[in-house]
Amino acid sequence: MSHRLPLALAARDAGFEVTVATRVGEHGDAIRTAGFNLIPFEWSRRGMNPLRELSVLIRLVMLYRREKPDLVHQVALKPVLYGSFAARMTGSPRVVNAIAGMGFIFSSTALLARLLRPLIVSAYRLMLGGRGRLLILQNPDDQKLLVGAGVIAAEQVRLIRGSGVDPQRFIVSAEPVGIPLVMLASRMLWDKGIAEFVDAARRLRAEGIAARFILVGDTDADNPAAVPPAQLEAWRDEGVVEWWGRRDDMPVVLAAVNLVCLPSYREGLPKVLLEAAACGRAIVATDVPGCREIVADGDNGLLVPARDAVALTAALSALLADPARRQRMGQRGRERVLAEFSEARVVTETLAVYLELLSDKLL
């Protein structure tokens, strides 16, 4: 609903019959009302029980066999892997795989991630290639990584930068007056740079800089890098940051903040930074894949090294002290979104991938 609805609507309007298979939470009725077939499909992104995962694979194979899709579009690391297996088992002729960032397995230095990484690379090498298959990636760093590892041939990769943003919904507004608000909005994961953000907030307060620091987003129990809710509540009780939880009204939230920060360790192409730029907000982010696609250092924001709270503190301090510079950067961000990252452009490019496969030139 947050990232793929415009694409599904455009596919429907182009004459496709669209079926959505997903875990169903609060948006089931909205998906059906939009005119899509909805197939509830329960699974855990974190699941590692072999018998349970085998059950998921079997159910997915049965689903593909029953639906007989002309084309399947699989999104995120685990659905891409399992869906590609199901497509091979059922002879689904056209497969679009979309990986929006390399996730915990590739960004974390934890032992579990380092153990799983070669296994996942080998599995993708087996599953992603072949006739009638294309892979959508969001930044050239991920393309270089997967092509260089021999996971997929360069000619089977299509680079589409993010899921886009609607500039009619995310509009420019004047910064609010008063004590500045600095926001980090994401899932509450350690590899989004949450700890560095909290550290920077502490340092800035110790320096006597007046600002409020806001965390916006839910925890993610399915992700090994999830920040425990108890830790988020402890920071909130300490007074170092505020935790607003999940918000579905991001245009309203962005209108209330002065500066947006995402000190992530690795991204695909983060939607929140597109939304921030569309709303004319300056950005402080890390110089990592995904973030540097949106933020040009010194132009519409500042880039700092990942895992470096000191550099993050300095960048935030510089922009908190200079409202005029923030305004200039915000204007440049809006211009970049209109020129490069509009939702309409992303939808058009993705439908072109569908039509490329349906032309049967790749079969």
C-alpha cells in the first residue's frame, strides 16, 4: 500500500488483471476495493524453521500452479528467492524480481548475516537467471555487487530508482517556527543508524543546541536487527529522543519537521528521503548505496560516513545553525524529485519492463 499501489493501479488501467498475494493486515479491504484480486499468504520474513519454510514453498508452488500467471512480480529478498523457485517449478514464463536494497544479510556485520550471506548469494545465483527473467534494482551499487558476484548477467538487470514519490501529495511548505525538529523515519532497525542518531542527539544537547529529535516508525519483530521496544521507550523516558511510532500521514509529519536524517548503513533507495526532498526539506544522510542516489552532498543535503556519530553530529549542527542553507537545500531537493524521482516516471519504467517480457523477446 505504501510502495506498490500506484504501480498496481497503472497495471490495472493498462488492461492487466492484477492479483496481489501478501500477508494481509489492516489494508485488505482497501486492496480489494482498488479492484485487485487478493490472496492472503501468511509467512514470516524471519522464519528459519526448515519444516515451516518448506511448507511455505509448497503453498507458494500450489498458488502459482493454480493461478497460472502470465507474469509474476516478486518484491524483496525472500519473496524473490521463494517466488523464483515456485516459478521454475510451475513453468511460469515471465518473472520480474525487484530487490529494494540488500537488507540485513548484506548490510549487517553480525555473525548470522556473515554465515548466511554466501548461502543466499548461491541461492540467488541459481534462481535469478534464465530466460524470461529480469531483475529490477534501485541503485548501481547493488547492480555492481550482484553482477560482480556472478548472481545475474548485466543484461538481465533493469535499474529503476526507487518506488517514486507523488509530488502532488508531498508538497513544499514553509519550515515551522520555534525549536527545530530533526526526524529519522524508518523501521526501527539498528542498521538504519538509530544508535548513531541517538548518540548525535545526546551530543548536540550537551553542546546546548536547542532541537527536538524524533524517531518515526514501528519496530520490526521479523528483522534480526530490530531495536527492542524497551530500548526505544528507555530513550524516550530519558528525554534524548521522542518516539512517535508508525505514522501513515507522512506529508503532515514532514510539514512539522525542519530537518530529515537517515544515517543508514545501506539502502535500496529510501522512500522517506524522496518524500523529504519532495517536501523541500534538507537531508542529512550517510554516504552509502541508496542514500547517495538522492542526496548530493552540499546540494540538497549533507552526506557523512556510516557508523560515525561524530560526523553526524557535526552535519546536523551545521544545518540546525543555518535556516537559509536548509531552505536552499530543500528547494534543490524538490527540483531533483521533479526531474528524476516522480512516481509517474517509476511506474512508466516498470510497466515498460512488463511489456518487454510480454513481447516474448526474452523467452
